[in-house]
Amino acid sequence: MKIIRAKDYQDMSRKAANIISAQIILKEKSVLGLATGSTVLGLYERLIHLHNEGELDFSNILTVNLDEYVGLPAQHSQSYRYYMDNNLFKHINIPYENTNLPDGMAKDIEKECREYDDLITGMGGIDLQLLGLGLNGHIGFNEPATEFPKGTHCVTLTESTVKANSRFFENENEVPKKALTMGIKTIMSASKILLCVNGKAKAGILKEVLTGPVTPAVPGSILQLHPDLTVVADEEALSEML
Ligand code: F6R
């Protein structure tokens, strides 16, 4: 595991974007696993900037996102498809058909989950998976549990996750209670993992994830077993690690 210390959010975003840029430069047909949320917004802005400067070409990149809410159509301003389109895809030269998210509107959820795993396998697996960290230690939407879920599956979000996500909705009742998410096996199968974490609120959980026991009660703790994990975190997030 490599831990890269960043001064602050901007510095974390720059460093993480540089790692993704290096991946794209080294392999122009990379499969990138992407995340949504506040943590990665700055690094997407930075990737857009590098693209505008003529430094990054996304025309051969394939993307698969970690997760999507169940029941929100793509046009809904809080769907993860909408987030990805508006915060990244529309601003770079990636062909739309190269971008993939689980379909939270699928009629047959089981089939959708199986097909999403098959899609990733068919791409030859994920070269670099980007992750944020939930306050409860979740990665993707793999919530604390008694065992590690394997493939893409449907989850019921915990109260704390619904609460954390309610900041984007009018009120807590509007937050979808279910989501589709890549499983732990899918995430752990990525060749490289890049975990980004910022802010004081995540200092305690980051310490547990990186130095505590590996347990499904703290889903991110499994990352300790990944052979190529890079953590880019700011000083506040790393403040309990010393
Ligand atoms: C989002 C995702 C989540 C977030 C996590 C952190 O696609 O899979 O695991 O990465 O909830 O969210 P933020 O960055 O908003 O604190």
C-alpha cells in the first residue's frame, strides 16, 4: 500500500488526477472504474482541465462506474449517470457508448447485475478503480455487513448513508433507499486501486480501514489485501494515522 499525503482537497485532487493521467498515457485503452460523490469532483475538474490543455485523450478509454441508485432515471439530477455526464463525460472526448453505469431502472435487477459483471469481464477487467470512502467505511455502496458481497448486487442503504446523501435531495424521504453496486470481488479484481479521502470527518474511519482488522463490518478494510493500492488523502483525513 502506498499512502500519498496531500496538503488539502485541491492538492489531493491534483495528485489523484495525475495518477489517472499517467494510467491513460501508459495505456490509451484503459478501463477506468469511476466513482461519484464530493471527494472526486475536484479530480474530475482537473482531468477536464488537462484534457482542455490537450494533454489527455479519452477517445479510447472505457469507463465503468461503481454504482447507481435504484429508481432514478438517467435524467434525474441526483442520478449517478447525470452526475457523471455533467461533471466529466460531457467535457471530455470520451464516446458516450464507452461509458457505463449499472441501470437503476432495469426491470430485472438480478439480470442487470449479472450483465454488469459480464460487461466488466468482457472488457478484460478494470485497469484502475477510483474509490471514495463512506463515513461508515463503505466502498461503492458495499455497506457494513457480516460478509463481503462478491459481484454486482442490489443493496439497501444504511440510515447513515441515506442521511449523508440527503444533502443532495430536498429531504431525506426523497433519497433512494436502494442502489446497485459493484461487489467487493469486482472492486478487488481491478489491477490498481486509487482511494481518495479528504476531511477531518473521515480521519477515524480511514485509520480503521487502513490499519484495523480486515472485516466486512468495515468494508473498505479489505483494501489492505489489494496488491496495488494507492491512497491519496489530505492532512485532515490522515490526522489520526500518526
Ligand atoms: C460513489 C460511491 C461512494 C462514495 C462515498 C464517499 O460512487 O461509490 O462509495 O465514494 O460515499 O462519498 P463522498 O465523496 O461524497 O464523501
